[in-house]
Amino acid sequence: MMSPNSHYKKIIRLIFANPNGWQNDLLVRDNMEFLKRFSKDLHDKHPIPKTDIFRGLLLSDKYTLGDTIKPINGRFYVSFSSSIEVAKEFANPHHDLSFLLAMHGKTKGFVVKHRPVISDIFYHWSWGSLLGIYENGYKSFFPQKEVILFNTKHFTLGPS
């Protein structure tokens, strides 16, 4: 049987490896109670600051500043960053990360700024080093300063 630490590490690495995969949503859904308990324990032992986090989005022209984005049905998590610079990269239609989205008409960049409730966070980048998340092929994820939330909130679009 896998230890709780190994199980958590496996879930986070699967999300990193395939951030838009629907199978990850099923993984989060099926492990929701475990993730809530494990992340609460992590936060109790290694508290994270109550600060704003950011998410860069590329959307179609039908969206404007101040619009509200609702949680997508069937999506159980959403990724943010502690770094506004990282979020701006994801909101840039000319960035290499955005090539496929831009090809499908999603060329309008926005940055969502959010102050999460601690219980909504099930992964914070500062826990990664403690748990060995960034070892081996996952070192490149550290600079993203990723914060992963349960997908339960509405977010307001801001400028990129």
C-alpha cells in the first residue's frame, strides 16, 4: 500500500505532467477527501501566507474586463501561481505556451487575481521541496510557483 505522502506526490505530479487532462479531474474528484485532509495537515505543519495568487487566461473576444468566470462543470481543480509574472506569460497570446489556444481564437489575455481561503488550497509550491515533488524531471515546475485550488469559486477577469 502506498504511503499518504507518496499518494499525494503521485497526484500532484500527474497534474503537473498533464495539466489539462480530464483524467486528472477524476483523480482529484475521487481523492477529494484525502486531498483536503492531507493539505490541511501540510498547512498546519508548514503554513502558507495569506496572499494573492494569479492565473493567466487566454479567452475569445467575447470576454471583457470585469466579466465573471464560473467553475466549469466536471473540472475539480484550477491552477494559479504566486507570481504575477508567470500568470502574465500564460495570458500572452504570443508566448510559446499559448500557441494552440491562439490558433483556436483564444487571443485575449486576462489575469485573475484571487485571495484564496486556505481550505481551498490543496497544493502550494512551497510544499513541493518538502515532499520531493521537484526531483528528477519535475524541476522545471518550481519556477511556476504553482498553487492548486479546488475548483469551486467564480473569478473576475482583470488586465494581463
